[in-house]
Amino acid sequence: MNRKMVFYTVGNIALVEAALLLLPALVALIYLEKSGFSFLITAALSLAVGMFFILFFKPQSRLIYAKEGFAIVAYAWLLMSAVGALPFVLGGAIPSYIDAFFETVSGFTTTGASILTDVESLDKCMLFWRSFTHWIGGMGVLVLVTAVVPNIADRSLNILKAEMPGPTVGKLVPRSRDTAKILYWIYFGMTAILTVLLIAGGMPIFDSIVHAFGTAGTGGFGIKADSIASYSPYLQWVITAFMFLFAINFNLYYLMLIRKFRAVFKSDELWFFCALVLFCIGAITVDILPMYETFEEAIRLSAFQVCTIVSTTGYATADFNLWPGLSKALLLILMFIGGCAGSTGGGLKAARVVILFKSIKKELKRLLHPRSVKAVMSEGKKLDDETLNGVTSYFAVYTLCIIAVFVLLSFEPFDFETNFTASVACFNNIGPGFGAVGPASSFADYSGFSKIILSFAMLLGRLEVFPLLLGLNPLIWKRSKGN
């Protein structure tokens, strides 16, 4: 284990967070808000921590292998969340540190679950920071650091593999740092286009920026009590479209930019994801049509809720707690599936679902024809055993984690629907669930213990379990022979 490189990289991450904290401080200056000092104090603390690690842990070797990657990702996300929670406490927006930590973890993991019951009372700098954490965490904290910090590490693909969601992670171009830059340029460009479209639709500039952050990061922290419901139908359609777009694999956007359209349309995951979204929108529209005055309203609300759930964004334009059973069942299924691999969305990932279906189909054929040998194909290529085993192993661990979180929440005085969907919503980085944690409610009534459990669940889900568990395992620090 290259210990010094782990702490050196975490120190650089603390410096990056110190710089990012200056943006909400600038917002406070623009709106003359005293709570902005809390961001300056936190930035100074983050700067001090970062400088300490950089000065006292200068590595002789900058090589990063898999275990260093896991450790860096685990400690980086915990540090970012722990430090990012301080402005809420110091500024008086969220007096309890546990509540502030829950809110910040929810922000960085792009979950959007909140403990706030009166979000409109917050200063604009606090609202900006909440939504900005979505944008930072959407593409990945370490992806950002890899893109902006020069010569941070050799073999930094091991960092990207540990942080980026999906069954496989590859490089778009030979250098990992260039891959990170490309991803962030696409991410930034789409966010800018969305912001312009929102402003063009009459949304105030501040509202447009924070909602663009939340949509791009598929996070969903709103700045109004009714989330997006009070905005115009045009603005709701724009956000719906971009929630869908940000839930698609960013590698496909890169292929489109270099005009490899044939490769894009070969994506099994893309076809499955589009078909799933269209089917659910149609089915829910028919199901809720009697509840609304016009077909346009029914399909708009259906499309918004389907896209916000499948992309794991968490915005809302309707209280789907009140919808019929079929609609709620379809939304619950979408909570598990989530977005595409390589997107800013959470969940199991459409790619894994496709591979699982193909593996089941292969196994059924093998039972019927034992002598036949059929490979599992994806996008015209044979999937290797490592990928297949990784998908099935992850699905098993994924299921066990949700069950464990649900059992721990069962000590709370809430009904089955509330505790189960709270577990699913937090682990899959959705945000709202059903029952007492629906889109019109919050997680405020959960105990401090349960909020810590749910915070850990959000981190596990965002980092897809293994990086966090392995990174925090004391055995990873054990020296191996020759190291």
C-alpha cells in the first residue's frame, strides 16, 4: 500500500473543496448574507487540512493500484461530506451536525433526500451549496480532481474505476486524465445548455443555475417547498428531457461527438433504457388520466415522475403517493433499475439489468440443451467471465445491503412502506420514497442513528459498495511482501 500517495491525494481533494467553498461565499457576498462567513471559515479549515497532508505525506512514488484507488475514494468521499456539512452548522441553517452530514452526503451522492422541512427559509448561499454538491458529486469527486490537478497520479484509471458507476469502466482516450477532462467538458456543456434553456423559459437566473446543478447531477434538491410543481409546463418539460439525457451513458455522447453513430445505436443498454422509459410513461399516463383534467397534464406529470425516478434525480411535480397502485409499482421498479452505467444516475444500472436478463436466458437455454455452449453477447461482443461474475456478485451484495439497511430502519416507528422505500431510495440515490418519506415529506423524523445508517447507505450506493467497504477495511493497509 502506497500510504503517502493515498494521503497526498486526499490532501489535494481537500484543497479542491476549499476552492469550491468560495463559490457559495461569493453568492453570499452578492446577496449580502452574513451566513457566507461559514463558507470562508470552512474553506480555511479545508485548506489547512489539505496543506498538512500534502506537506507531510509527499510520496516517493505516485503509482496508484487498485487498493490505493479504493482507499482514496473511500476517504475522499467521507472527507468531502464531513467538511461540506460544516457551513450548514456554522451558518445556523442546520444546527445538528448529524442532520447536516445527512444533507451533505445526500448532496454529494446526488440522492436528494432531505431533512429540511422549510427549505425556502434558507439563505441563497446555503441553497446554492446544497445544489452545487449535486453537480460536484454527479460526475465524481475524484474524476474532477483527476481532471484539474496536474500529475496527481500514475495509473489514475484505478481511481476512476473505483468511483465511476457501472459494470465496466474504460478510457475514452489513452490517458485517464484526458478521459476525465472529456467527461467534464461534456458535463459542463450540457449543464450550460440546460441553464440557458431554463432562463429562456422565464426561470430566474439563480433558480436556473441551482436547478441545472440538481438536474445535471441527477440530485434533486429543490429550493421551493413544492419542488418543480410551481414552475411552468415548458420548464417542467425541459427538466424532464435533461433528466433523461443525464441518465444516459456519457461515453455515448463522446462517440456522437466523434461521429461514431453506429457504435451508439449498437448499445443494448441504450435501447433497453429508452424502451423502459417510454413504456412506463405510457402505462402511467393511462393509469392516472382520470385524475387530471387534460391529457397533456397527465403525460407531462407521468413523464416527469418517470424520468426523475429512473434517473434518480428526485425532483417532483406531483405527489405520486396519491397515484394508483400500478403507477406506484412501476415507479418502485424504476427505483431499483436507475440510470445507465457511466451516467450521473444511481440505482442498479440498466447495463447490469440487461446483462442479468441475458445471463438468465443463457442459463435457461443451457438447461434445455446441456451440450450447447452459448456466450453472453453485448453490443456485438462476447462478455468475459470476469464481467459476468462481477455483475452477479454485485447484484447479490446490492440486495443484501438493502435488506440490511431495511432491517436496521425497522426499529423506527414507521410502517413497512416508509422504511422499505426509504432504504431503497437512499441506497439507490433516488431521494423520495413512499409513505412518510414521499415527495411531499422529508426524512426529518428519523432518529440520529437511522440518519447515520441512511448516510452510509447513500455512500455505499453511490460508490457501488465495494470501494467503500474495501477502502475502509483495516486489512487494506497491511504491508505485503516486497511492498
